[in-house]
Amino acid sequence: MYDISVDELVKKTGSLYKLVLLSAKRTIELAEGATKLIDAPVDTKMPTIALREIMQDKVTFKLKEKK
């Protein structure tokens, strides 16, 4: 079993709010058919895959510049 540390995920994203947004967006992408960026068993739930991808730095975010 692979444990996902929320504290480490928050460090990677900078805040809990950004973590929630990033993981939700990635989960939606996976649900719509996006390719998984990590190896995971078929029965692994999409939110878990999204969090593992974030943990392994496979998924990141960019802030939009203010106009």
C-alpha cells in the first residue's frame, strides 16, 4: 500500500487550497480519458492516481499572470 502524506503534498503545491484545486482538475482529466502518468493497478480510484501523480511531480500548476 502506498501512503500519501498530505503534509508533503501541501509542501509541493504551496497551500491546501492549491492542492485541492490541482487534484480535482487532474481527477476530472483522468475521468475524461486522460492517460495516467504513473503505473497504478486498474482498480485504483482516480483521485488517488491524481494525488500520487502530484506526489511524484508528474503534475504541476502554473499561476496565471495578472493583466
